[in-house]
Amino acid sequence: VAFVEAVARELGLGLDTARLLADHELRLQRQTALLQAAQTLTSELELQGVLEVLVNEVVQLLGADAADCWLFDEQRRTLECRAVHGLPESETGREIAPEGTLGQAIAARRPVLKRDFAGTEKPSPSASYREFEDVMIAPIAVFDEVRGVLGVCSRTAGHFDEQGLELLEAFAALASLALRNAEAFEESSRQARIQRGFYRIASV
């Protein structure tokens, strides 16, 4: 009996060590993927290009089935879908009020995980989203102002976890930086076009 108890203790320690190593390896893989996504993201300067890279990279990063990116329309105070991955292209351009899980993430200023999304989301999701079980939404903030949200969806219940929320939060921070850079690039390009226009007028 003493021998079996000793073996059981050793097995317990071995299993605990293996679990810690597996958890550490998973974290390392996710951090490496996040770094690669950041490198890809910073290589794009055009605003629409940035948004498309965002949804493509976050799907790969989290092993999701779909992703979307919504930006605020300041005049209408609505969210407009600007880029999708794994969803119908017809979703792009759709406008909705900042309600439900989207509204929770914006109000909390942190990522939100929603289980049984198709059955519990209020108001009810559109037809394109009714097939998803797990959904995570993270706010995109620029200079402490929420400018939009980034969402990932899975058809498998229990696919996302707390580590996934942390990873999405880190990616949303990168998205904020990329969005700010893209807007700065867009503004500088606009100024350059104006200056070239004035130069041509002056030449004439």
C-alpha cells in the first residue's frame, strides 16, 4: 500500500508538471502568433487594408471561424461593419446600434465573451450570426476614445476561454495603434494632395 501511495504521488507530480509545461507551451505559441500578426499588421498603411488585415489575422490567431470589425459613425452614432472574414461580404456596410454584446464591450472598455450567442444575444443576431455558439468582442480605442470593436466567432461551444480573451485584448491594442497610424497616413496623404493641387494652380 505504501509503495502504491508513493507511486500515486509521483504520478500526480508528473501530471501536474506536464500540465504546466503544456500551458506554458500554449502561451508561447500564442505570443509568437501575436508577434507575427503585429508584424503583418504594421506593414499595411491604407485604412481599409488595415481593417482587412485585422480580421484575417485575428481569425488565425484565435482559431476562430469568423471575425468582423465595426467602426463608429460619429454622425449617426451607429456602428458600421467595415471588414469581415468568414462571413458574407453583404455584411460589410451594415449599420447597427451599439447594443447587446457589442454595447457591453464598449461600456466596459474590455473584451467580453458571450456563450450560446445565437440563443441568448439580445437583440437577436442577424441570420449570418445565428450559427455561432461563442463570440468574443473587444473595443478598439484610440487616445482613450472607443472608435470601434473587433469580434471573433466560433461555431464550437466552449472554443474560447479566458486566455483567448487576454489574447484578443492584446490584439485589439495593436489594432488601435494600426488604426491610428492608418488615419495619420490618410491625413498626410490628403494634405499632400492639397499641396500638389495648390502647386499646380500656382504654376498655371
